[in-house]
Amino acid sequence: MSQAVRVNATIDQELLRRVDAFAAQRYEDRSTAIRQLVDFALRELHKRDAIEAYCGGRLTLRQFGEALGLDVWSAHDLLRAEGVAVAQGPASETNQSLRKVSEALGATRRPVE
């Protein structure tokens, strides 16, 4: 476990009220609540950046999973849960690829509808 470091921050009164309400709901002190919220926010922002990169074609599914510490199937499930189409590109491109694979294997596959 890493060593805790004291940090000072200036927070709007309304935001502090919301942090305190969050802490009270979870029976935590303010400091613990702030740590939990910052940790959650950073993980969520990292996930959003990775999803954006995946949707923009800058990451493959495997790279997306690696960026988030997930295996390929967990990455696939996460994208589906987030409403992101896992198979990128037009169906015609997918059908073309499937035909090539089928020909290479000597089998016939039905194209994706």
C-alpha cells in the first residue's frame, strides 16, 4: 500500500455539501469519500478516453482491453454494456473478410446479415 499524502484543495460550498452527503450515505469520513470519488472519476475518465480511442479506430479491441487491464472478452462485454458497436466497419467489409477466411480454411460460411 502506498503512503498517504496530505493535500489541500479549495472546493465550492455546494460541491462540499454533495461530498459530505456522499460520505454520510456510505458511513465514511470526508477524506475517505474524496479519495473514493477521485479514484472513481479517474478510472471513469480513463475508460471514456479508451472508448473514444476505440471508436475512433486508434485502438483495436485487444489494445482497448490492455489499456484497461481487461482480457478481450471482458473488453467486448464492457463495450457492449456502454452501447458501443464492437464490430467496427461496414457489414460488406466483414463479409469480405469472412469469405477470405472461409476460403483459406476450405470451408464455406454464411455471410453476416
